[in-house]
Amino acid sequence: MNLPSLRATERFANQMILDACRGAKRVHIVDYGILYGDQWPSLIKALSERAEGPPLFKITGIDFPSLVNLEKTGNRLVDYAESCGMHLEFHSIATAAWESAQPRYHLFSELLFVNCQLRMRHIREDGIIDSPRKLFFEKILSFKPVMFFQSVVHADIGSPFFIHRFDGAWRSFLARLESFEETMKLELIDQSQLDFMDKFIEKCAMGAIACDGQNRVERISSYKTWDRLARKGQFGQLPVSKRALEMVMSVWSGHENFTYGMDENWLLLGWKDVVLNALSVWEPIEKLPRFKHQ
């Protein structure tokens, strides 16, 4: 479905990538949680129409092998790029351990972006010294990306205690259901789409509230938790560009109950007084000296 929450996060990242890679000859995006790759056709189209010509473009798609066939995702994106007169090199990494995934990249010759849209919640947080979340940020830092896009599902349900998770989840999922309902009124929704949404919300709620240990897949946290992890991981936050904000607002202003605000450089998207998603972009504090991106 054409949900505003998905379109907003996609347009946010795509606009900032498009502006940042102006003139670059080699562009590489590492996408954690790529699923079907629906974010990228609009960026591919825009890059193919650049006045200076399209760059050599590469995408590394990372996702759980149980969720999606990455080969099919790659084939669809490659075919679409060819229809735009542009060559796309696609690599896939099927793994549930995102913190150990190792994309192939060229440190000095590629303009490298790391993207994770609303899927950080699937990274485990068990352990202290070798926490997968800590290792995930260390891995991304080692890539020295130009930008790291961290757009997260926000809710205060990270507590190990069931009653606390339930209280936070009730408020968050109620707001999401209301926003979905209002969005659906503006679209022609068939029964199969409604059934899919019912099952999706049921799975997310069960995963966030009722499961523990290895069975708990949905680990939704406050955006402030992700902010702390990024800063501890030696990342500094970049401001949201005016053009990116305009692209988000072109989607998010469709209903009077859609709200937004800023907390430092986090762009917060909400329903009424409940924050649903938080969008941000980061860079390594110690930036890699880059020469010509050729």
C-alpha cells in the first residue's frame, strides 16, 4: 500500500542522496532491510536524468533470508535501471546477523551511502560488550560512509518487562491504526490489502509485546535510544536539508492529524500527539579524506 510513512522516509533519504552525489561518478548504496527495493526506482530515474549523465551505480541489498528473495529484488531493480538507460550493479547479502555483513566496496573511489529505513528495530540488543546493536554501528563506521540514514519506528517499548511494553505499545499501535484507517479512506483499498495490513499489524504487535528472548523479533525503541547509540558509535548528526524537508512535507501534509516537529536534527513524524517515526542522517565524526569520486 502507498502509506505516507513509507513514502516520507524514502523521499527523505533519496533527496539527500541525490543532492550529495551531484557530480559523483561512482555511487554505492548499502541498504539494510531492502525487502523488495521499492525505495530505489525513483532515485534510479532521477540519476539517469542528470545533466552530467548517470553515475556507475551499485546497490548492496541486505535482508533476512526468511523475508525476501534478494535475487528477485536485484533482478527487478537491474531491469528497471536498464529501462532508464542506466547500468546497475546489484549485490545481495542474505543474513539475519546484519552486524557481521560485509559488503564489497572501494574505500576511496566510491561515494558510499548506508541506508536503513524503519528496520533498525530488527537488530537484536542482547549482550553488553558484544551487543549486536553496538557491533552494527561499529561495522557501519568502518565503511566510512558519506551519509548514514537512520529512520526508525519510534515507541517506548524497549523495556524487558511485559507490562511496560504493553502500555507503550498500546499508545503507539493505536495511533498507527488510526493513521492507517484515515489513509485508507483516501485510497481504493481491496480486501486482500486489508487482510495483509491486519496480519502485518498483528505480527508486529505480538513480536513487540508478547515475545521474549530469541523469539522477540520486533525490538522497537525510542529514537533517543538510537541517538545515543549513534553518538557512542562515533557518528555526528547532519541537519535535514530544506529540499528533503519539502519532499517529506509533500507526503505528510495530506491529513490535518499528521504532525511533525524537530528535536535537534531528528525529524519527527506523528499522528496527533504521538510520534510514529523519526528520521535522521549521520556521518562519521572522523571523516575519511576523499579525493575525486571516480
